[in-house]
Amino acid sequence: MPEEDAMPDAASTFSPMTSFGPVPAGWLWGTATAAHQIEGGNTNNDWWVFEHTAGTGAKESSGDATDSYHRWFEDLELVKNMGLDCYRFSIEWSRIEPAQGEFSIAALEHYRQIMLAAHELGLKTSVTFHHFTTPIWAAEQGGWENPQIVEWFARYVDIAVQHLGDQIDIAATFNEPNVVALLGYMLNIFPPAKNGGIEAFRASTENFVAAHKRARVVLKDGPGDFPVGLTLALSDIVVHADGDPNSEGVRMMDMPTDDPENPFPWLMAGAYLEAARDDDYIGVQTYFTQHVGPDFQELAKPADWRVTQMDWTFTPEALGQTVRAAFAAAQVPVIVTENGVATADDAERIEYYSRSLAALREAMDDGVDVRGFFAWSLLDNFEWAEGYRPTFGLVAVDPVTFARTPKPSAAWYAGVVASSRS
């Protein structure tokens, strides 16, 4: 990959996008959150255990997060005030099924009230059934390496859709299951903190795919009539056989997914993209271009490359690469269900979104069927193992008072959205 792709111009010389251009009928502008990252007090899932276990690498506890379990209406108003169409959020399995086979009507009703209020405000609801967190009771029985979890997950989804299905506008079974399988079961970075090697990666991937297929049937058979899919972390991964991140390299999405000597492309993307061919859409979640060596090990970034608070390359154009690849492989419409940047400089955030949306528009103009874009994230929130330091939000949150303060990027995003409708 040419060096200039990883070294954009400084934010101070960049002219922000003012218009995305007209959008297709049915297009959705939105923003996204996840239950564990914003609700607070999610003490009954594997992430809470991970955060409170010495040696896991978790920087801090999620604690009260942004107190969105109580301040959810204020959050909906923030979405509405930006003029967006849809709010993407997740429901927390461990609240709904705190013990195996024991379901909380109160928790289900809590999420129903959020969805009813969203519709009252004129917002559509995009509901994710699993966003990284698994109930402790399931994790203690092997989690996603245990084939029984396929039926456990289907049972939970069935209970949830019976209570909520008539209020769902879009459903995702999973958020980035490929990340959970890789980081949790192979690389010891996420729960369950295993160094299980490629076999653990494979076993958890197979169970995620099976659970998605099973849950898709449950959702289609339940109340409501809404599109069903899943979301994938699709970094623009460039493989450099020579180990030099400045060399041209080969994109992982261009590599064969049936090579037994190299199962990584299949496990990281191919298995899910194939499964998505029976879905209504594929959710693409892209943040950066990642440079890896011949064994898919991350390569050291040159000192003069621009990086974010996550130490990811500042490469907004990566989104254009991944939506093209996902559309070609899954052969269903694409929704960009997450895209954004961790930065303390809001001008840089506006630059990032301007450039990623420009790349998205170019892909659409080339025939990629894209149905919507969701900015990550609505709020500065708990960024998993990295804690509260990285700030992805369009809205700042005071860690003590929980006061929400929209950033200039929120007003900029609202302007781009409005211009697409004029």
C-alpha cells in the first residue's frame, strides 16, 4: 500500500464535506451505541468479570458507563436533534436472561419502552441481540466454544422477539462476532481470555455462524416484519509478504477463503459473508487499514504515519474498500453499521467522516448497493479493554454528572444529513 494512503494531510488544511449528495429511497442515517458501553451496571456478563480480574489487560471497569440505562430518553433526543432516521443500540442478554432459563420481563419491558419512545420521536430502531457480551452462566459453560450455545442463543432471541418484535425496524443477530472469536478465543485480548490457537478460533466461529443462522429463522418466524442480518468488523487488511508496511501488499479480501494452509481469511470474514447471502443485508464496520505480515501478525507502523487514540492508522478511505468487498462476497445490500474515529480533536473527527463518506459515495456511484450509514458513536463511552480514554463520540459525556454535550461534529453530521434531503 502506498505510504501516502496512510499519511493524510493535516486536519488544519482539510476542507470538510458539506454535502454527501442525494440518497436512495429508504436510506437510513443513524448513529450507534452498545448496551455494555453505555448502560452502566451490567454486572452479570463476561465483560464485567474480565474487567474485574487481575491480569486481563482491561484498563478499568465499565462501572456506571454513561448511565444510559436511566438516561436513555435524553440519548434518543440527541439522535432526534441531529435529524437522523434511526438509532442503533443493543439489548443486553445478561439482563434479559440473568440465569439460565430465567427471563426478566422487567428487562424486556425496559427495552420496549425505549423502542416505543424512539418511534414516538419519529426514529426507527436498529436492534442488535449480541454486542460482545455473554451472560456469566453461558460463559462458565464454555461460551462460544460450546455448541449448546447455539440453542441457548436461539431461545433468548425467541423470548426477546416475542416481546419486542413489533417495535423492531432492523435486526442484527450479532455485532462483530469475528472480533469476539479472534480476540477472545485465540489472542487472549477479550473474554474469555484464551490463547486457544486456530482451533479455538475455528470452533467459536462455527458456533457463531450456526447461531446466526438459527436466530435468523427465529426472528423471521416471530412478530414484526423487518430485515435481518449481522455486522462484521471488516478492517481493510493488507498483507505484506515481505513484512514491509510500505510495500504494495495484497488485500485480505482479495485472498482465497478456501486455502487450508491459510484459514484466516475464511475465519475472519469468509464464513460470515457466505452465511449473509441468505440475509437481508450485511453490516459493514470499518475504521482503518491494517498492515500485517505473512503470518497475519500486525506490523509496526512507521513513526511518521498518522494514528488515532486506538493506535490505528488514520485511513478513512478504508471504508470504500470494505463495502465493495462485502457487497461482492455477500451479494446482499450493505449497511455501514459503524464507522468513526477515536480522537480528542473534533476537527479531525469531521475530517475522518468527510473522507470516509466521500469514499462511500464513490463506491455507491460505482454500483455498490448501500442502504445506510451509522456513525460510531453517539456518545463518548466505555471502549472495552481500553476503558474511557478513547473518545469516539459525537457527544461528550461528563464522567461525574453524565451531562451530555454535543460536539461540533454532531452539528456537522446533522448538516450533511440535511443536505442529502434537499
